[in-house]
Amino acid sequence: MRIESAKSFVRSLSRRSDSELKQVAEAMKATASAFGHPHTHAGVDIRRLGRNLFECRVGLDLRLLFKCELGTLVFVYSGNHDDTQAYLRR
């Protein structure tokens, strides 16, 4: 699977440290390799939030929201639980 980042995703990562950005990149790669293989979803912690909206976790606090579009995972937002809930309400 290919990985793309929406502008909103890049903006949401602007306050993150270098070590957090490294963890985000690793989680994105793991998500791309596990997506579509339900038995490995639990290990990567992928959850369906809507018809075509998913989340994966980076550690305990950071969540990445993404969509699947024609063989490409498009990451759209990152934040903690409260931030992602507010994003989903918009």
C-alpha cells in the first residue's frame, strides 16, 4: 500500500518532537503493511471509525486518522483522544 499525507495531517504534526515524528513514520509504515490483513490489525491497533475512516495509535496518547483510497492510505489528522474527537465532529 502507498502512503500519502494530507495537508491537515502535516499541520497537525507541526508541534511534535523529532522522536515523536520518527514513531509516527514507523506507525504509518506498520499500518500500511498490516492494512487489509485483519489478524494483524490488533497488533498495529487499527480501528474502523466510519465507513472509510480508520485510526491507528502511536503509543498511548497519539492517534493517526486515515482513509483508504484506491490502494493508498491517506493520513488526514493526528492528535490525542480529545483532539481527534473534535476533528471528527467537524
